[in-house]
Amino acid sequence: MPCSAVPERAIGGVFEAQPAGAPVSGSLWATMTAGAASVLTFRNARSAFAHVLRSLAPRRVFLPAYCCTDMRAAVAAVSQAPVFYHSDFDLCPDIGALERALRPGDLVLGINHFGRPAQDLAALARARSDVIWVEDCAQSLAGSGWADLRIFSPRKWLGVADGGVLIDTQGTLSHPSQRPAASAALRHAGLLRRHDQADRDNARWFAAFRRAEAHMQVSDYAMSADTLRILQATAFAPLANARRANYAQLYAALGDSALWCDPAPEWVPLGFALRCADAGALAARLARHRIFAPRHWQTLASDAPSQTERMLSGSLLTLPCDQRYGSRDMDHVIAAVSEAMA
């Protein structure tokens, strides 16, 4: 497909509201909650993380410097200032520096960036049982087992209005006092998107999504029953296989610019992390072809990121490869990216 061709529908961007069906075996919910002694749910992932901090009262909180501002907001909600640890150009943490900095009672958040398990932290987590370890699974669909606490964000994977899922494999966390879910306004944006299959009214539903996101703060709201039903009714394997197949197709054509040399990952990709000279400029060019690729992240949580992290922030773009799309859609993405980067 020539990149000048306009696809029948937009590629990437926000998810339409997904209807709930009957529960299925091998669901997303079953995958997320496997091995849990306790499952706690919240409006969003940052609220789940804030609950961990309130329940366990760690001495200090370590966040990766290459991290979005949401988790810093969770730390701020419990009146702490985070300590940031740094990573290299492949998003591998500086394990030696982190190990030297840690003290008993500290807490470390490790992120499964773009769905890839943060296995670099696994050995350190085993060696430092005097430290609290939290696996940030917002960008992944399954925990890799190196931390007793895991946090999921299903809104990044399918059309649900809310949701932060906190997995406690040891059953050590207190149960929160929560207000009932208030998700009608949040779901409204997804319904507008669902009813505009031809993308003729995208300004309206995109504005509704932005208003909904403005309400995604740290809060004491519970996750909605609609989100739970959708997670229980969505099979993990078809979603995971579609994402892996799309990722493999992108890698076959664009692998020289991929963040990692991993042509057929066993993990489930959030998207295809692409290195480029200027992520903002490339995103703008792709948007003209109705391909909407997010930046993870344009704004970082750390006030003093390293030169490497600043470079990553400016050069990483996440190409969509999710379950809404097939081979023809990926052909269009490949053609548009190839022309824009030529």
C-alpha cells in the first residue's frame, strides 16, 4: 500500500468502548490475577500505587527516571518525594548504583516497558528481600513474577473506562475504603468513539477523552463493574497473538530502528518501540496519514533525567500494533514510517 493512500480507518489512538459479554476461560482477568492472594481494584493504576505506599509506609520510594508523571503523582499524594534511579539506552536499570543506594524498608517500582518484563531487576529483588518491590505492569498484560506486588492498567489495552488492578501475592496489603465507581462520564467518550466508525466526528470524541483523562487523578474511587465484566469476557490468547503477529510484521520491515533486537517476543507488546531522530516530528508526519503513535514519554517524572533518558524521551515513538488491526494496517504503517524516515 503506498503511504499516500488514506486507510479506511484511523490506526492507533484511543479505544472505543468495548461491550461486555459472557465470561470466558483464559480471560484477561484470569491472566492478570494469576497467583494472587488478594486482588484490589481502583479507578486507575496511580491510585493503586498510592494505596501500596499508604499501606506499607516505605522508608523511601525509588522510581525509574524514565517514567511518566503518573507514578510521581501517586508518591506526591502520600506526601513523599521519590528517589530516581537511572537506566541505559536499552532501558536496563543501573543495577549497581541502585543496589548501593537501597536501604532496608525502601520500596522500588520497576516498569515492564512496552510489555517487556523488567528481568534486570529480578536478581536484585531476590537478593534484597529487605526491600519492597513493585512490578509496574501498566504496559504489560502478565506479571513476570519478580515482585510480590503488581499493578495493571487495562485502559491501555482495550476499551474500558477505568481500572487499576493491584495484585498482592502475599496478602499483606490493607483493604482500601472506597467510594463506588463513577465511570459514566469516562465511558461516554468511548461510546462516542464506538458510534463513529467512519471517523467523521473525531474532534468531538477526542475532546471527550481529554476531559475524561483530566479526571484520572489519584482518588478513592473503586473500579467499575463494567470494567471487571469486560476483562472477564475478553480472552487473553487472541489479543496477545494479534499483537505479537503485528509486532513481528513491523519488526521484519523496521527492525533496524527497533528499541530492542527481539523479532518475535514471547511477551505481549504494548506497541512497537521505534528509535528515530525526532519522535515529535515523526508523530506529526504519521498523523497526517491517520496513524496516531504515542510518545512514551514526552514528559518524564524526574526533574533531572540523565542525558540518555532525555535522548530516549526525544527519540522513542510507539507504533500501534494492537488487536484492532491486521496485516494490511501494518503495511500502511510500514510504508508511512519508511517514507517519513527516509
